[in-house]
Amino acid sequence: MSSSQTPQSRPGEDQGESSERIRALLESARRYLGMDLAFLGEFVGDAEVFRMVAGDGTSFGLGEGTGLPRAGTYCQAMIEGRIDQVVPDSATAPAVAGLEITATAQIGRYVGVPIHLPDGHLYGALCGLGHSPDPSLGPRDARLLEFLAELVEDELGREEEASRRHRRLVDRVSPLLDGTGLTMVFQPIVDLSGAAVAGFEALARFSPEPVRTPDLWFADAAEAGLGVELELTAITAALGALGRVPGAAYLSINASAETACSAALAARLAQVDLSRVVLEITEHAAVANYEALSAALRPLRAAGLRLAVDDAGAGVASLHHILELAPELIKMDISLTRGIDTSPARAALATALVSFGRATQAAILAEGIETPAEFDALGRLGVSYGQGYLLGRPGPLPAALPAHSTVRPRRARVGAAAG
């Protein structure tokens, strides 16, 4: 199991949720005030940009992204105090009656209030427009809009914080994408029937301060929208060590479903002997489209790539992966391995996995083996392969290791295969 994988997220998810809430508030303002159009305007230099609109913007000639000179807008006149927050009839407000936009957009009434960010900075205005006058508009309508404006300000604050966090994450992760600060370590995978080293799993380690676990680095990368890029950086480093993997042992690399679907990964794998590579699809990230994933992997598997699924027995996602992807290797989660020698329930689940593996021609690999008793119990249950501190900790590849080197789990917690 790789500790380098976490749920993938996308940049702007928080911003997107806030935007939807702001749109809902705009629609509420439009309906409750009886306006044809409600909008959030942002002051950008000398312009007012219509960031979001609700209602019939077309009839006003206004849409999202439209920019107008601030000097010619109702919102600027309201901010400067030249008009009240409520204008029931534009024709009776000298400050705007003669504005070009009054005639071209056929504005008959207006309600607007300023919008500030949490730091006090003037963002723009929350406004409503109607084509015809409405003498019933009054101070209560301004108060309603002020209440909604406070909610919009809260959402804009969340967006701003999310944007700042995204920038921090990008700044933190970007230096890693060229391999700086990244080291690959390799943990042996052992054939339990004879304790021979069958392969090595490549695991990423990061050195930048503050020192943090790999899962946190990959989580930051995913949140910054750089998850695939960082995974590919680690995979490239791992594949660069394939020529140093001793004997006939294979190299196991980790990838999320998104990375596994990428053309960039296929290009990297095309440069190596795929018969010596196992691609481990991590359980943590949801698979949006199994058909697309299977299609991306099909030519690679035809060329010799084997597939592994992580964390079997730990969650529903891994079971879906197994059923949909038909991997050659199923990795039994550490939660089943731990104490399996004294737990009939864990032994029963492991036996079921072994039976399933035989029926589907998939080998079972137990993760997290730490005691000789666990090692012996797994062997008796028919588990094919094992991995864990008892058999070897992650570290550099061995400088020299015969093709059939064995570990002796009963004599040492770290065997010779750990390097």
C-alpha cells in the first residue's frame, strides 16, 4: 500500500460552491424585489464588471463578464451618494436620468447596495434593475438587499480565502514537479511460499521543510490541481530505477485512476519493459468512469503491464475496482493482516479473498506483515505474497541481490531484502 495517495480534488471546488450560493442569493434578490435582473458587480479599476447575473440580462444588454465604465453606472452613482440605494423611477433621479445606460438598457428602477470584502476593501455592488418604474420601492427593499449583501460578502470571503489557499498550495507543490526534494524508496514484496523477493514497491518521500508525510504532500498537490503532475513526477523517478531492480523482481508503482487514464502515463510506460511493472490503482480516489480507465489500460496490459488494486477489505471502493478492473494482484489491507493469527474473523475474510483470487486468477498480497505469527498464518491460508516491516522496510534498492534471494522473517524484523 502506498501512503502517497489521497482523494483527488480539484482547484476551485470551494469557489464553485460559493459561486452557486451567490447565484441563489441573486435569484432570491431578484424575486423578492420584483426585479427583471439582479447582478453582482465588481469594481476593477475604472470599470464595473458584471460577475454574476440572475434574470433577463439580455433585455438590458448585460451579461456575465460585461464591463462598463464605472463613471457611467448606477452603482458608481450610488457609491458616491449621488443617488439613493433605492431609485423607484430613474426618470426622476437627475444623477442617472441622463446616463447613456438609462436609455440604452431601458432602466426604469434600481436598487443597489455596496459589497465589501472581510478586510473592508470595496468589492463592488449588489444591485437589481427593472425596465419600468415601481413607486412601491422603498427603504425596506434596501434593507432586504443589505441583508442579502452580507450573505454575499461571507461567500466572497470564503472564495478569497480558498483562492489564497490555492495559491499557497501551488507555491508549495510546484518546486517538487521537477523532482527536486523527491526521493524514491523501495519496499520488498515477498513470495510467502519460499520467502523469495518477488518485487519492490516504489514509494515517494519528500524532503522540503516542514517535514511531512507523503500523503499530505499528495493531498496538497491534488487540492492545488497538481495531483496528476506530482504522481507522474514520482512515477518517472520510480521507472528510472527499474534497471537497478535486481534479478527477475518486478517494480510496483502507484497511480490514481485519473493518472492511470492520462496519456502522459502511457507515454512514460511505453519506454520501459512492462512485463516487469505492476501498476497499483489506489483505493482512495473514486473512479468516475471505469470504461475510460479500462480503455486506457488495455493496450498497456496487452504489452505486459500487470494491475494491482490496493486496500482490499478496507472499503467499498476497492471492491468496485476489483470487480471492474480484474487485476492480476489484489492487495489485502493491513487491517486484515494485523493480528490475523489470533482472529478467526480476519482469517475467514482472508480465506474468502484467496478463494476469490483463485476463481479470477488473481494473486493475493498481504500488506503490513509485522510478526512471524502473521507471516505463518497468511502462508497457511494460501496468501501468495506479503509486504511489511517484518520482511523489509522501505529503503534504497539493494546494491546486489541474487535473483532468488530470500528473507528469514523468524530471525530478524528486517530481512536482507530491505537493503
